[in-house]
Amino acid sequence: MSWLRYAGVLAAVASSGANANDALVAQTEIAATAEEAATEIIAMEDERYRRMTVPVTINGTGPYQFMIDTGAQATVLSHSLADQLMLTERNTATLVGMASTREVETTIVDEITFGSHSHYGARAALVTGENIGGADGILGIDALQDRRVLLDFENRKIEVAREDDRQSNRGYDIIVRARREAGRLIITRARVDGVRVAVIVDTGAQSSVGNEALFRRLRRSQVSADAEMTDINGVQRIGKVRMARNLELDRANLSNFFLSFADSPTFAALGLDDEPALVLGMNELRLFERVAIDFPSRRILFDLPDNARLPSLDRFSRLDR
């Protein structure tokens, strides 16, 4: 679970943004029409830290604005919403953030509904609302684990499909297999500046964050600045920022984006503290037209801009070495 905010140079660069045509590369383009499926299309809003929120009802009341967070293991409510709903049955649990591990209050939510989908009997962690960007809560992978989540940036919508009615994989330029660890999907067929890296696609992170193992492997890269991050527990940490020249995700390339680095308990919780790993956040995901996270099939699907450049086979083959 990794909510981040950055100060100084990183915020300035994020606001300028990279051109998607220069940032994305594909080997081939699959020209096919996606098969129609019974999916629920949920209106999407930009949340103030460039992630997305969807309307959610809690025990029949609402709607409230919740983030879709594919890096969060559990559903989260703000303290103010839990108090407003008079959810007084409280317990404690450990909440792992990017900068800290803390004991937090939890409560039982009988029914969470988003679109036509419902999740029952969720034990939700309670946090301060400002630590989740002012949203009312977070939908974590406990509510999403048997569904496909499609982030359609071009048309500004989210589609959530159940395991038995989600769309086929046709119509996507790149389909990447992932392994599952503690419910999260981790891409292992990736490299950043030539270093093999495990990638966690995290729709709850504003920007991308690497671990200390990756920082050491990229020791020749130039350190650009420091960045301040505040995690979901409200704990602040200063990390180094470096420019990543190239991230290869199967047949896609992202070029010239900033990576912050943290010795984070999130990586340790996933068994990734000793190998190069990074969290891929929303600033980079938005360079694609669509990104689908398919939990049942353990696949992540990417759709590229129509005029994305095509790499050579030699460039792609480096991923297999």
C-alpha cells in the first residue's frame, strides 16, 4: 500500500510530463476489436494526486469517493467516514506503508458496493483522510482479487469485470504475465536501464519508487534531487531521486522518468527487499491509453498510443537474457 507525494524538482517534472510518443514502444500492434462482455463501467474522477476515484456505497449509504489501489492489500476507510457511518466495532491490525509499519484501528464493513459489484464482510483499516489524498477510502485487492480492473485513460473511465464476464485479451498491444505475491501482481520480465527488476503495478501510487537493491545496481546513474514521501500512515521519509532512462516491460518501453528510492517495508513484505524491484505509479501508467490488471489470470495488459514507435527484435530480445 503506497500513497506518495513529492516535493521540489519531482513535482515540477511531473507537472510538465513526458510526451507519450517518446515514452512508449511496442514490437507489434494487435489490430482486433475487443469482444463485448458484461462489465460495469464506473465514472472516473481525477483525485488531487493524479490517481483515480470511483463512487462507492457503504452499507447502502453514499456515494463516497474511493481510490482503486492495486497495490493495497486491504480496503481502507478514513476515520471521518467510519465515524460518520457509526462503525464502532473496532480492533487493531498492522498496516504496511511505503515508509512505515504501524498498528492501526480496523472496523468491519458489512457491504461495500461499486457499480454492480459488492464486497461483503471486509475488515477495513482506518487512516487519516489527508493521508489518502483526501479520498473517503481505498478499494484494495481484497475487493478486486477475482476481477479485472481496466483503467481507460483515453476515455476517462474504469471498467470492473468479474472473473466469469471479463473481456478477452484481444485488442491489447502487450500482454504481460505476472506472478502473484500476497495478492499483488508482480511483473518479473522487466528491466530498468539494463537491470532486471520486479515491477508492481500500483494505481495507488502517484509516482514510481524503487528499492535499495535497485538503487545499488543503478549506482552509476545520476542522483537528481531528494524527494519527500508521506505514506498512508502519515510517516514522512526523504529519498533520493534518479532519472531512469529506460524501463522495458515486455515489449513496451518507458523512457526518461524519475524514480524515487526508499528502504520500504512494502518491498520486504513481498519478499523483494534483496532483489531489484520498483512500484510503477500513476504518472507512468498514464502514458498508456489503457492498462488492465487481470487478477484471475495473473496478467497485465497495456494499450499503446496509435502512433507509438516500433522497436527492433534485437531490442526486445534483451529481456530474455
